[in-house]
Amino acid sequence: MVYQKELEFLINVFNKCHVDAVILNENSLEEKENEYNNFLSTRNYIKNNLALLKSENLYKLTDDFGLCYRFLLLPGQPVKSALFIGPFLSIKMPEQRILEISESNDFPPKQYNFLLEFYSSLPVLAENSQLLTMLTAFCEILWGTPSFLTTDFLNENLFSGAPFSKTLLNADPASSLIKKEAIERRYAFENELIRAVASGQTQFESNFISPLSNEVFEKRTPDPLQNAKNYCIIMNTLLRKGAEQGGVHPVYLNQISSEFALKIENISSAVVVQDLMREMFRSYCRLVRKHNIRPYTPIVQKTVLLIDSDLSNDLSSKTIANHLGVSLGYLCSVFKKETGKTISQYVCHRRMDYAQHLLSTSNLQIQTIALHCGIMDVQYFSKQFKRVKGKTPSNFRRQKK
């Protein structure tokens, strides 16, 4: 198949985003329905009725329980096969709607928490989401045209029974398969988040900071604001672990983690949570890219930490070499070889970065900022700042206001 690599990539992306994507044909493995919800019965129904599907059609299906699916025939297969994606939700399922589903299907009230857990375990994909846009782009490649049919799939035989088996509904919800699936999904999400941050991969922000992200975390209180704070506290911890795995020293981790802990404590509305999560994700990824000292030898790691721990200190190469108990020539040679900069260049850039931060976030006088950066002469400080940043400190601050 000429599209095999694209198909494998698409399936991999959906699965990494916790959306089931499988190929169905007569050789695909049969799945038991006695312990699962209706998405397996839907999947098996499509598998057993591939003759109903037409070529160059992208099928959409939303059942009476709000579960969404996409599927399509794959051309050029040895046996008739379909790509099947789902279930997922188009919007977060309102609790009132879950109550109505429970009532219309005669589910006992004690199973309401079970249903909440089930719907919370499902990913949310809006029609214009990146994943569904990727699916559309795949169809254009597959069929060689941007003009193809998107068809609502309807078949009354598909929904002849309740979506949840009696066995499952009568079981202890705490030990149910859905509970297990939700926990597994949560841990998979956490591991992927840690891996992304450890690599400093800001491009994967949308995979984690989305409606899906909030659904991954367990709702521990009925208070939306407290839940929002809980989400952020968990994210802060996971992001810190990811940055630590990415080779960032605890000195930097403690500073950024404390700053975000204060911001989390001051949250006054759940509306700001996603923006704060985005800020946290980006900041920890930048920290990994900027302060990853893991590739360096111990002597260079110690030098970098000594410099960054207090930029107002005397940070001449000779002073650092004496502090570390090594020869000046050896330290300068190893540092330049591993970092690509001389010690004085590294110190200068770190000081100017810190000056830029203080100019952007404080009202300190420029002379005071220079002192915080270890430079006594304010005119020399201004020349260094303009050389590195392209603007004088005064012009930089005016443009930031």
C-alpha cells in the first residue's frame, strides 16, 4: 500500500492522544462484549458489516449516548478493511445529560458515579480539533482529492440494546473495568507529559493542555475552583519531574516550582486554569532547553551552577577556578569545548538574560538592576545590554510597557 506509512503514523498519533484507532477486517481479533461498553459492540458491528460502507466516504457516527466515531474504507487492501476511530466526545458531557442517560436506561442511582467515571475517561475532540483535521488531510491523500463525502452513518440495528452490560452495572464500580481504564489512561497521560517535558518539546503543548487534559485528572471535590487548583498542583509536580529527568538541577526547579505554587494558590477562577497550564508547560520546557546540564562533565556542571546561583558575585574565570580548585587553563579549555562559549561569554549572556527579566517584571532602577547582575558601572552595563540584546535597557523597558 502506497499509504502504509501515513496510515501507521495517523493511528499512532490518535493512540498517543488516547483515542482508539484500529483497522477492522475479517482477520481482526474478535473482542468480547460481556464486560465492555457499547463502543466494542459498535466496532464489531462495523467490522461485520463492511459491505455497508462505500469507498471515498468518511463516516461520522454519534450514538444516543453521545459517543462519537469516525471510520472509512481503506482502498487497495487484500481483504476489505476499514479504519475505525473512537469512541470520543465532541464536547464535555454535562452532568445533567449523564443523569438523563441514566434515567432513560433505568440505571440505578448508585451507578451514577460509575457513569461519571466512564464519560470522564473519554477524550474530547471538537470538530475543528487538530486530530480530526489530520484525519481529513489523510483522506485527501488517500483519495487524491479534497472533495469527498462526509456521511452520517445511521443504522437502527446498531443501537438495539443498552450500552452497558448488566454484569458491569451490577458490579462494584470501584473495581469495574471502566475504573481501571480511567486509571490506566491517567497514568499513560502522566508518563507522556513527563517524557515531553524531559525533551523540552513545547510543540506537543496541545496534546496535553486541552479539554482532554482536565478530564485525565480525578475530580476529588465537588468545588470546581478547588478541582482546578488540584489539577494545577498535579501538573506542577509532573512538570517538575519531567524537567528533572531532562537534566535540570534542583536549584532551578525549586525556583520555578515555587513561583507556580504561589500562582496556583492565588487562582480565583477556574477559567484561567488552561492558560496557567500552558504557561507552566512552556516554562518547564524552556527550562530544560536552557539549563540542561546533564551532557556536561562534572566540572562544567559545577561551573554552570556556580555562575547561575548568584549572578551578582565575582564571576571571573580565575575566581571560579580557585573556588573549584582546578587550574585556570584547564577550566577555560574544558568549558569552551563543552558549551561553545568562554566563561566570560557565558557569564555575560546569563547576566543580560537576568537583566532582561528584571526590566520586564520589576520597577527597579536600571542602576539597581546592574548591581543585581554583578556590574558596578551602569554605563558599562548599558553598553553590554545593548550589545547582547540590541537595545538599551531604557528602550527595552519602554517598549515592554
